[in-house]
Amino acid sequence: MQRAEQHKPRIAVSACLLGQPVRFDGGHKRDRFVTDQLSRLVEFQPVCPEMEAGLGVPRPTIQLRRIAGQVRLVQSNDASVDLTERMTGIAVARARQLNGRVSGLIVQKKSPSCGMERVPVSNGPGKPSERNGVGLFVQHFSRHAPLIPIEEEGRLNDPLLRENFLERVYSLDRWYRLEPDDLRGFIEFHAQHKLLLMARGSEAYRRLGRIVAGVERRTLAERRHCYIELFMQTLKSRVTRGHHYNVLQHIMGYFKRHLSAEDKRELVQLFDDYKAALVPLATPVMLISHHLRKHPDAYLESQHYLKPYPDALALRAVV
């Protein structure tokens, strides 16, 4: 069975979530999952675009405000202090600096600079605000570093979103460690992620396979670029219990000839229990791992589906 990842991915994190006193009032928004659990398994790159913009602590609050049909980033008590261009420049510079160096970004929810969604957009004094904004830093960072997974700390309280985010983080980190001209490594990367991709349906896996095979006669660099864009977009999609169930049955086919009738019945029952939401994904995966230790299979042992991130994260115990 594959060993847990020894290499620690690097994740950029809003500095306030790490407990740094960088908020407008000198406070922080320390997040316990980030600082107490995730910190043991990844390296952090703190970011605070408002501090990088030279706003200091303490500082006046800022907000997204719709002015003449455009959403601008301005000082809350004085809209003439417009920080839009400054924040945009910081986001673009950070994206270029961190692209290829960090495998994820965790940001503070509802922040006018860092919020991913539902950020308040003011329409001016006395008018109701909208709740459909995106923090200006995140908006431009994601545009210039589209491969990097981004999540808010609040959304990471959802077990499915947390599992999906970290699956993408560890997958992108493995990609970063490939040498650009390593064709064999490229082919192996695709093969080792087959079941992770198959959990999203077979079509994306086939499309990615055609890119690896060079069907369209592109250069290796062009194939790699097209591949990782589609790969990360594919992993972003949520996996249903039905999809996992299909993958589990596929896995069983590789070593069922080695199992007794009783072992087969036990596996099938666990698969059915998982599909019926009676047990988490970790339960059938643990039993599969047990049988693989007794009946090794090089192909299955290479599959990151069975260990997409360190077991210590315990993410599949709740999905």
C-alpha cells in the first residue's frame, strides 16, 4: 500500500487565519482547523493583501462599492480613497510569484479583498447592499493563477468541500514535483491518478489520456499545459457516493480471485453500506487496503485514489 505523502505541500493562507494580528482593528481570525490540524501536514505562506497595500494596523475599514456601474474597492468612510488599482496590482504580482510554488490558497470569508463569494457590495449610504461580490484580491489572483485551488475557511467546515480542496492541493503538489521534460513521469502521473479521475466519470480520463498520448501532435510543453488545466478542472467537480461505489467495485475486480467467498461478501456488503450512507468512505477503503497487504497488486498500490493525502487528515472518515 502507498505510504502517506512525506513531502509537505505549501499553501498560501490569509495571515489573520493563522492568528496574526493584521485585521483592521489589530485582531485576528485564527482558524483552529488551519492552525491545529492542517499546520502539521503542510507548510504555510501567509498573505495579507491589505497589509501589502500599505494600509497598516489599525486602519479604516474598506468595502466593495458600486460606483457608476463599476465595483470598486474603497475606504468605507471615504469613497474618494480608491484602492482598486493598488489591490489589483498586488493580486497579479502575488499570483505570478506563487504560481507553481503553492498548491492552494485559504482565504477569509466575506473579506472585501479575500472573500470568495457573497461578499457585501455597497450601493452607497442609505441603500441596501448586495451579497454577490468577490474579494478583489481573490478575483484577480484566481484569474492569473487559475490552477491553484482556493477555499474560504468557512466553507472548509463542510467535510465534502474540505476533502475536495485537499485532494486538489495534494494532486497539484505532486504535479509540481514532475520535471518539465519528463515524459515518462507525465505518463505515470496520469496512470497513477486514473481512479481519482474515474470517480468523476470516464470521459475526462479518456480526454486526458488523449492529451498524454499526443494524439493532436502538440509539443510536450503544450500537452502538459493542456493536461493540467483539464486535470485540475476535473478534480474540482464533486464526487457522489454512486461514483465512489463504481470505483470501489472496479478495484475489487483486480484481486477478487484471491479472496474467499466470505471476504467477497464482506466487501460487497460494505460497498452497499457505503452507497446507502451507512458508513463513510474510509470503511471500505480500509478493508481494501487490508486485502492489498495480503494480496499485493502493483497497479492498485500506485493509485492515489486509495491515499490521495495523509491519513492523519482523516477526511474520508466523514464523507
